[in-house]
Amino acid sequence: MAPTPTAPAAAGAAETVRVPITVDLGTPVGVADPRLFGSFVEHLGRSVYGGLYDPADPSSTPEGFRADVLDLVAELGVTVVRYPGGNFVSGYDWHDGVGPREQRPRRLDLAWKSIETNEFGTDEFIAWCRAAGVEPMLAVNLGLGDLRSALHLLEYANHPSGTALSDERVGNGAADPHDVRLWCLGNELDGPWQLGFRTAEGYAEVAAQAATAMRMFDDTLELVAVGSSNADMPTFGAWEDTVLDRTVELVDYLSCHIYFYNDGDLAAFVRSAETLDAFLDDIAGRIRRAKEAHPAARDVRISLDEWNVWNYRAYDDLKPERRFEQHPRLLEEEYTLADAVVVGSLLQSILRHADVVGIAALAQLVNVIGPIRAEPGGPAWRQTTFHPFAAAARSAGHTVLATRSPEGSDVGTTVTLSPDATTVEVMLTNRSLSTAAVASLDVAALGAWRIDRVDALWDDDPLAANTEADPERVVPRAVPAGLRDGLLTVALPPLSWAAVRLDCTKGP
Ligand code: AHR
């Protein structure tokens, strides 16, 4: 018999339930593309300036990149980063952001009512990606921008040399082409807040033209068409169908965005992953039907290239009376324990859809609704949401196995197996606010014989957060866990998230 761990008393649980979970080895969900652990950097507030780039910071590299942020990005396990927006891209002229810094123009950024200095542009972003060891994902401007400007950026970035634009890049210090494979055809063009927003038919036509032209340059590019900005858009669904009908033979991904909000109803907020499950299932169904209707369709998958918890209704940042400042503090959300549990459960939902989602990007990376915070001349630290992301990112490239919890259970489980079958990662969310759980899983058939590590997040205060003064208020801790005769048992306090790594190499 396996020992029965007890959930930590600190969590104040009135009762404990036992939750037997079945792991189905026969029908894996799919392989978790490493790009599921992407993120997003926009010219917005202090995401770029003061986040990625701060030449005045004592920690900065010779290029002006914050080294402490680079270290945290590596620890987070981010694989791909989308840039430069977001709403910003729809008013951005990429050419303003290349060449000698002193000649780059200051511009108004209407999306975020800010002043853009253009000190940081495409070449700096690519250099930052190389320093961070992440893949770049560039968005072209299909809002106010035209197709010619998009093609010029592609030529500037990817053509080796011998043309005016490629030689300009070489002259700017980048001798080798940037070789960017992933390109977003605009951003949120279904939204009336977007510069140059369009009807579904209007966007579908522009996206088809852009994809066709970009493929004339390089047919191996991976292209992402714009899907709905969120599931509450009145055009959600119809937009996807129209765009897919026109582009399913031309693009590789359909994007979608979703943010979750804690309006004080914690019990509802912790069930956010159910909404994400339904959102992804709906879009996956539309993609499947579009493929069936178009025999020459490409193998289109979902690019969930903005997702996160974002309590945007709680901030004044978006008020219309805000006036143009340079690199203002915007959307500097302080994430709580409850937010971290939700982010962990959303990562599980993404993994559960590994068969249909090929890219996912936590929006955003630093300072602006990010898992990393950095202060000028001060420290960089991990927000609560950093921890579930870093733990889940260990499943990059793993096979996601199907699991089944008892009907009505508050415990959500995800199990992944490394390609060499030596490691199993188990992720668990306890959504109950009052009841502790002891989850049990039979992992004997996977050959698991030893618990390698346990990283759990819980706290007596669901609103506990990490701050500059107390950056380690919420960090992963152990919970009682046991593995005997192939049965894994994990004690989960109320409102908690846990990642357990099991060793499947041959036991002693
Ligand atoms: O991530 C913040 C904003 O959210 C992005 O600019 C936009 O694409 C979305 O609405």
C-alpha cells in the first residue's frame, strides 16, 4: 500500500478528499511542441525599455540588454518570443527602428498613448533573441502598414545581401540574415481599438495577399493569420470561418488571444481553464472543418499567441485622458498566488490541446503583465506566475498522455513523458478553495520508481504576491508526496498547483 500523505495543515482545509486519477497510456494527446512555451514582447510601457533593454542599468551587457532579465528568461524556459506587438505593431514603421540610433525618429504611439523613441528595433530584438537563446516571431503591420512595407521588412531581415535593403542590414552590423521563420500577418485586426481594423472579409483578403507575396520570397516561411481577439468578440467564430476559408491553403497557423480576469469571484476565476478548453476546442473544430472543405489546405494549427491573467479592468492605464509619455509604467500587474494557480491550470489546458495548438505565447514577458519584473538600477525578480510556467516548460517536447479525473472533481491533472521515456512530469491543480485533496495516479506502466522533485504553490493568503521588498513571498515548496509500487500520491492544499517530476530510468 502506498502511504497516504496529508495535505499541509497551513492551508486551513476543513476536509480532505481522495482523488484517484487514471492515466491512459494507449491514446496519447500529442507531442508538446516546444513553442507552446513562448512569450511576447511589445513596445508597451517598460516591456522593451527598462525590461529587455536598459543601457544605464549596472547589470547590462555591452548591447544594453539587462543581464539579470536574460538570466531569468533562461530559467523560465521560454522558447519563442513574439515581437513588436500587439496593438503597437498596427501603427509601427519598422524602418524607423533600424540604422544609427541618433538618427531614429521619435514617434507617437497611438495604441498606448506613448512616445516611441525607436532606440530598440528589429536588429536589437534579433540580437536579444540570440543572447536569450529564443526563437524570434515577428509581426508585420497590416493595420496602417501596407504589403510593400511588410515585404521590405522580410527582405531586410532574411535576404542574405546584394539588394538595397539586405545591404542596409549588413551596413547596420548584421552580416548574416536574421532568418526569421515565424511571421504574424498583423495583430487583432477584428478589434475596433486596432489601428486599421477591418471586417473579416477585408482582413481575409489582405492576409491572403500578404501570405502569397511572402511565399514568393520564401515558401518555407511559417505564417500566422489573425483570429479573434477574444471569445467575447461579437464576430468570434464567423471571423475564424471567413479567414480560414480564404487562407487555409496559404498559412500554417490561425492565431487567437485570451486573457482571464479575477473580478473577486475566486471560485469562478480558478475555473478559467474550462473557458480556455472550450475556446480552443471551438477553434480547433473550425480549423478541422476548413481543412475538410479545402483539399489543398495546409496543416493549420492554433497559435495562441497572447494568453494570460490580466486584471486590466482594475487599472487606469487605458483611460483615454492619459497623455503621451516616453516609456510610461503601464500594465505592471502584481500577480498573486491565485493568479499563479490559474496560470498553471491554463498551461495544463494548453498541453491538453497539444494535438491542435502549435504555438502559445504568455503575454507578456517583462514588467508589462509579465512573469518577470525589473526596476531601473534595482533588482529583477520572479512574479508568482513565473513558477508554474518554469515548471510546465520542462514538458517541452514531451508526449502528453490522456488522464481522467473522477466526475465533478476539483483536481485537474496533466501527465507528460519525455521522448527518451526517462522522465514523467505530473502537473496538478486543486481548484477547491476549502478542501484539500490527495491525488493518486498509477504510474507503474511508465516505469516511474522515484520522485525527483516536487514544486508546489499554495498559501494561506490567495492574494499573496512577490514584490521588490519581498520577492520570495510565493515560491515553489514541497508538499507530501509518495511513490510506492507504482502508485503516486500527492497531497494538494486548497487552491494549489503542483508539478512533480518522476524518474523512470532503471531503478536500483
Ligand atoms: O498584450 C497587451 C495587448 O493585448 C496587446 O497589445 C493586444 O494585442 C491585446 O489586446
